[in-house]
Amino acid sequence: MKTYIRAMLDDLRNGRKDHIPAPPKPRKTSKTIDLDVPAAPATASDLDNQELSKDPKERTRQLDWQAQQKLQNPGH
């Protein structure tokens, strides 16, 4: 990585600002870490991820139920 950064700095100092060297290839022993963790599927008890109904009456019932659940379980 140091050689990659040094090559970029040398190019900038020498006036070749449009050239960016190729990124270094990963080592064969390096591990790949996936930072995009998929979201957990929504469950009936998961109040934050619940899909609300488009029907206003049903949405009101859902929100009332959520409020009651949060009052009964304040830690969740």
C-alpha cells in the first residue's frame, strides 16, 4: 500500500495529475469482509420494521397496537 501511495505522490509532484496507478492486488491469504450485512427479516413483533397498511383505519389500529406493545415492553 505504501508503494501505491508513493507512486501517486510522485506523479503529483512530477506534474502528471491525470495518472492514477493501478490499485494493489490483494494477497492470496487475505480475508474478504462483507460490510453490507443484510437486514434481518421483519417479524410480527418487530415494531420498527412493520409495514403499515394503506388503509387509514387499519394503520390506526396497527399504530395503537404498537403503542400498547411499547408501553408493556419499554426495553424493546
